[in-house]
Amino acid sequence: MDALLDSSHLVRAVARTRSAWRFHVLVEAANFADLRRYLGCARADVLVDDMAERLRQTLPEARVRAVGRNLIELDVEDDSPDRLVATMLAACDAFKAPLDLDGERHLVKIVIGGAVGAWNADEVLLAEEAEQALASAREQDRPVTQAIRALPRDAMKLAEELSVAIDRGELVLFYQPKVHARRQEITSAEALIRWQHPTRGLILPGDFIPLAEQAGLIHRLTLWTIEQAIRDAEVMRSHGYDLRLFVNISGQLLSDDAFVAGACRMAGASGVDLGFEVTETSVIRDPESAIANLQRFADIGIRVAIDDYGAGLSSLAYLKQLPARELKIDKLFVTQLTSSNRDPLIVRSTIDLAHALDMEVVAEGVETHAALALLTVMGCDMIQGFLISRPVALDAFITFMREDRHRRTPEVTRSSFNRLAATWKRA
């Protein structure tokens, strides 16, 4: 029997709390159309049940489900990610012998696609990866025994290193302040994770957060971030600064009940003011669960902020349902504020909309005094960006607050942007 085997798009990660990996394997009868013509539609329609029974006998540890007329899902947990291929080969071997169909022996030719992820990997992602692997297997022009296209070698190694980095203390939080535009007071700060790699140096989140999401590590990483932010808030409080600290929450986690329960437990026991920033597009992933879980956060006093508003598929239908108290205008609009005709109109209308929904507005990416002036006149509540401060480590952030550096604006610059603000106000 020929079998096309493909385990492309493997999702690799290192599980911590359970030494288990999850395999999601799709087994399809490639010659189903030929068998149906010979057996007839009625008998062919229950062929998948015979196939499922053969797989249960071959792989008793697997959860086997028929999900289509000629398609079967297998879910297996194992201690080694490398055993995915062995599992798929065992499924192939199950059909080397013909099936007995009403007294006649028929050979079923199969194609297989599989994906592997940590035990807490995103189920939807895992299913999509297996479907892509199956599609790749169908497209093969000759039978193969193995065709693995995993994550790039460097990315796989980085994912493995990230798992242990959490335990080794290689991660650190930097803080970027949010300043009240009119009072010129630091009211809160956003916690931004950094990885101090022992050989690669400082690794920015854009280089490892997507990898953590793909490898099923984002749950652990975010809980670590919340825990560390709570510790850092207590250090700030000991220096006389009682700020709300915001943590970014991945869209994957908004429908993860275990994560939500853990985050609520940590926040509730801490006595620290916390905020969670989520992108509006992440809510679209599973609106019902996301909105319900965001409400759980809000009910225990966690302030919910909508991040990157305007950069994605912004929807008033979702926005009005979210228990959010802050809306962050994406820096895409803020950086062009004084050089575009349309961006000021978009920003002003967004500010008015947010205020109508009883939300405060944060403008991120503020880099010039002119932009600060316009935002202040437009009624923007808080400012965040390099004009105030880059993200800095905890000690530097405490020094920044102690020296009131956010108030240092040269008089000549202040005079010029005040004139610009007056011009906008007259307009």
C-alpha cells in the first residue's frame, strides 16, 4: 500500500507542567471515490467507521474520531515531539492489510498530515497546521515516507531556549510611562517584556512573542509577566509611586479559561492596580468568550484597554460591547498627525467616539511637541511615546519618576507648539 505522509508546519515547543506533547493527525482515504463506485454510496458512507476501528486497534492510546465521509482525526499525547512521525507511520502500517468489507477485501490508500504542539498549544492553530500538512501530502507527486518541514532551525532552538529562559531569570520587564496630557502627571505605565539572552544579547518582543504564541508558551510567558509586574509595582510603591501597570494579553488567551482563572487569582491576591491591553482584532477570534472573560477581568478591578485601535478591522459592534475603560490610538495615525490632512480628523473623531463611550484615550507613538500640542487640544487624555520616555528597566524608571523628567520641556518649544495648538483650536 502506498501512503503519502507529511508532517509539515510542525509546531514545536517544550512543555513544562506536563511532560507531554499533543499530536493532531488527519487520516484520509485517498481512493475513496474509486471505492464508492465499486461499493455503492450506502456502503462507502460507513467505510470511515471501519477505518476508525482499524486505527483504534493499532493506536489504542489515540483518541479517534470520524469527522467526514473519508476523514479521521487522531489526537495523541506523548513525551517526545519526535514520535509524531512514528505515530503517523503506525497509522500507515494499519492499512497495509486490506479491510474486510462485507466479505470482500479492499485495500484503502491513505494520505496523512500531522502537527505537534505543547500540551497547551492553541487547538485551532494545531488543527490548521494539520490541515495544511494533509493538503501538502495530497499534492505530492510520488509516495514518500517522510516529508518534514519544521520551524526554521534557529527558531526551533530559540523556542526551546525561551522555555528555560523563563525559569532562569533571563526575562525582564521594561516600563514606558503614560502621562496625563493636561496635568502632566504619570498615571500608569505599560510593562514591555525583554529577553536578556546570555549569548544573543537583548532580544525584543517582536522576535520571540510570535514564536511563543506558535509554540504554546504564551500562557506561561504572560502569567510570568503578570507576576513580575506585581512584584515591580510593590517595589515602585516602596519608593512612593503607586501606579497602575498594564500588561499585554495575546488574543489566544482571551478564550483560555485556565489562563483567565490564573490571571484573576494573581491579580485579586496582589492588591496591585493592573491593566490588561488587548487588540480589538483579537476579540474577533472568539467574541463570545473574549467579551465574557474581559468582563471577568473588569469585575475584579483590572482596567481593560483596547490597544492599536484603528490599525486593524475596528468594529463599533464589538467596541460597544467591550468592558474597556481606555482606548489606545495606534501610532500609525499619531506619527503622521502634523504631516497629514486626514489623520488629525481620524484622531479627533476617535477621541470623541471614545469619550462618548465613557473611555479615556491614550495616544501612543508621540514623538514631537507639535503632536503633543494637537492631541492635548483635541482632548486626548494620556500620552505615551519617545517624547516622554523610551521603555526603560525598573531602576531607570524609578529614577525617571523621581527626577520628574517628563516635565522637562524647553520654553521655546512649548511656545511654538502652543501656537500650533491655538491654530488647530480656531480651525
